[in-house]
Amino acid sequence: MAILVLMRHGQSIWNEENRLTGSVDVPLTEKGRGEAIAAALQCSGLEFDIAYASPLSRARDTAALFLEKLGQFVPLITEPLLIEKNYGILQGLDKDRVKAEYGADAYNLMHRSYNVAPPGGESLRELGHRVQPFVRQVVGEDLRLKKKVLLVAHGNVIRSLIMMIEQLSPAEIAEVEVGTAQPLIYHLDGNFKVEKKDL
């Protein structure tokens, strides 16, 4: 049976500082590195065949630490299409400052909704247009070959893939929160049909 493990990176410095990170390359905190290592313990029975990660260091390093803790030295492929959504002019700003300036409702739409993009940035829908075809084609081929695949990226990338795999509506995905370094284990067929999901 094919397995796809989706995981957001561990805590980054800007996560700790409550800032919108987006496509900026910000490293892990020590807590984030520890989260990546601890996450491996939840997957101790899995032997991966291949791993994909966003090239941003917080995702790439999370994947490397996770695999190292498992003692597995499989190909780790970095893919630019897996970079987090661009938050435009909001990148780097404190989240509370953005809420104060735009209002909580507008902030939530820009941050969580499917169709609304931050000024100069991407919506979740636009992010999905670059992420989902790559995963369907490239990762889908791995799954058709019954491989066990690790994919480490960012909160909105993982939300987009959850939406695709679980066939969620825009309203449903707006309510989905993805924690740092928390593996989602999907048992899938080659067409991304969920046979089982482990949390």
C-alpha cells in the first residue's frame, strides 16, 4: 500500500516572533529542530522510499532532521513549487499589527480563506494551481509504484494538499489548522483515494 506523509516544518524564528513568513527563508528555532526530531518518533514503523521538501531551510532542515532521527538516508528532493504562499506586502509583519491595521475579518480572509489573497501575494487557490499538479504528477507516480513518500512543506501548502486529498470545500479548508511538525499519514491508492488516515 502506498503511504504519503504530509508535514509542516517545525517552528521557525518568525513563527516564534508571531510574524507572517510566507516565501521568506527563515530558519528553524531550537524548538523547531526538536519538533522535527520528535515527529520522527510518530513514524518509527515507516520506511520511506523518497522524500520531497520545499527548498526553504525551515522545511528542508525539518525533513533532514526527521529522516536522520529515523536512520533513513533516502533521496531528499527539494522542489520550488512547494514554497509557502507569498503574503505580499504583509511578509515579515507582526500578525497582531496586521489585524489592527486591516481588521480581524480581513486578516482572517487573507490568511485563511481560499480565494482572497494578501495585497501583492497569493491566495490558497493560486497556491494550489502550482502545488497540486506537481504532487498529482510526480508524487502520484511514486504512489502508483506503492512507495512510501514523505513531503515536508509549509502550512498553506499542506492545507492545499489536504483539500485535494480529502476533497474539502473552500469553506471547510478555511477551518483547517496545520500545526508545526505534526505528521499526517495517508494510506492512498494511485489516484489519491484515501484508504486510511493516521493522525
